[in-house]
Amino acid sequence: MKNNEEIQRKDKQLLSFEWVLGGIGLASFISSIFLAIPIVETNLPVAIAMYVVGFIIFSVAMFFALKIEQIAGHYQCAKCGHKHVPTFGAIFVAMHFGRTRHLRCPKCGQKSWQKKII
Ligand SMILES: [Zn+2]
């Protein structure tokens, strides 16, 4: 049985890893665009392939970053204080500002800006 401190430590590590994933995703997406620009006129299929690969790496990295965001720690309802782990779908569509997301509370049913808490 894991104790709370160990879970907190793991969650913090996961959330740091989320930044790394986001960075890798964004970097590969942006570099694929810049690397493909010089060959757009001479070799369009290769340029398109580079965009696609860059976008796939970006999507995969973002998927795992969001997955981490969903499972690490909890979100706390600003209205009633209830702590919960939202569904992946809710995280995916929720507006966010940093790690604070606009989510519906499963307990009181109200939408609020909910902070991530470890
Ligand atoms: Zn609530």
C-alpha cells in the first residue's frame, strides 16, 4: 500500500514530465514546419509528410500530457470544495488557464474554475 507522500511525489514527477512532453510536442511540430518550408516548392510530398509526422508527434505528446493532467492529483470545486478526478473527455474539452480548468463538479453539478491540487 502506497502512502500519501509517495503518491504526491509521483504526481509531482508526472506533472513535471508533462512539461517535457509538451515541450517535445511543440518543438517537433514547429521544427517540422520550418524544416519543410525550403522543400515545399521542390518536393511537396516530402514537405507534406514532414508536416504530418510533426503533427502526429505533437498529437501523441499532447495526448499523454493531457492524460497526465487528468490522472495526477485532483481538481477541487471552487463552489463546494469537492475533490475529484475528471474524465479524459472533460479535460480535453475544458477551457483552461495553465493548470486551472473550467470543469463541472460531479458533486454539486456547478461549473467553476477548478485548481489542480496534489
Ligand atoms: Zn462542487
